[in-house]
Amino acid sequence: MDLLDKIDSLIKSDSNKLIIGITGAGGKTTTMIALGQYYRDKGNKVLLSTTTKVQSPRFYNFEVNHVFIDESEFFNHTPKNGESVLFVEKHIMNAKKAIAPRDEILSIITNNYDVVIFEADGARCLPCKIHSDRDPVITEDMNAIIAMVGLSSYGDMAANVVMGENSTQIVDIDYYQNLIDDERGLLKGINENHNAIIFFNQFDLIDDKVADSLKHLKTDYPIVVGSIEKNIMI
């Protein structure tokens, strides 16, 4: 079983619709794109979007069939099986970013799609994150959460690689355990309504012993250690 198959097996829902929120840091956009292609190739109607901000599709290739930044054009589009769509709105203040559709329509943009994947957090390109009061932005409709950590953070000073962190502590296995346990940490916003997993990405940047230790961290949620770019896991 490869990485994407494993993730799919863990987040599947009894519902007819899979609505995924990707939180944390360390490869959220890459994971959203990879999952979008995965579910599209299985014949699903797939929607990619955000509840926060993402790169603007003017400058970033989301590898979808259709891109919409206009609300009326999006709603006039009828998706087909085996098709993926990106719907975001223009960021007036920053041309390099796109923002979430307005709150009033977030719950209805999912209607015509089998799989919807939201990037639901922001980390300013850092591989790890401590959350503020306002994030992650998890909607009531989401039934699956992928909480991510980028392993490029391992061995560095927390203040350098963890958004929201000022500590000089070195990021190690104990730090990741604290990140799981902290109410502002990796699992913030996740509840019993979610099929949730913890995904440690970029495992090819650490040695095998450390990677194996990650799988034994204490949590109620499944832990996956892998590389989304290579679609492999340990």
C-alpha cells in the first residue's frame, strides 16, 4: 500500500461525501494537490479550496482541470466524473495569494462534488505550527482532518521552524509529543466527528530510527510517516 492509499483508508467516511480539512504545516498544499489527483483518478468529482489562504492560481499550478476565482462562474459549472476544480477568491491586498470563498457560501460549494479538500490552516511556509485563537479554520461539514508536521523542522531551534513559537528548544521527538498534547498544537479543532490522522511529512529528511520513533508517539489518532512528494511511507 502506498502513502495515498493509506491516507484514504484512514480518513474514509460512512458519508457519501468526503470533506477533508488539511491543518498544521509542512506540505499542506502539496498534499491537497496529490489527494485531488488521487480521487480524481478514481472517477470522483473533486473540489479543492481553502478556508484561509493559498497561493494564487495565477502563480501556482494546482494541477486541476478548471480554476475559478469568480463565484458566478463556479456555480454555473457542472462538474463531471473524473474532474477536479479549484475555487478560491482573489486577494485584493496580495496578488500572490488567494483567499477562501465567503462564509455564506462555504457550506454550499461542496454540493456537486464527491470529494472536497480544503487547505484549512496557514503556516507562512514554516514546517511546524502552534495555533493562535483564530486557526485552524475547520468547518462543521468537514468529516476528515489531516493534521500535518513537516520533518524539515527536526533538529532545528523551535523559534526558527515553528510558527507561533519563541522557544529556543530543539525540535525533537519530545517536542512533537508536546505538539500533540498542547491544546494549541497539532490536534486543535479536531473532535469525535472527524476521521483524523497525524501525518509527519518529509520523512526522507530524517534517519530511520527517528522516523520509527514517530510512529510510537502517544495519541488517540493514527500516525502516518511518509513523503507526499514521493508517495511513500514507512
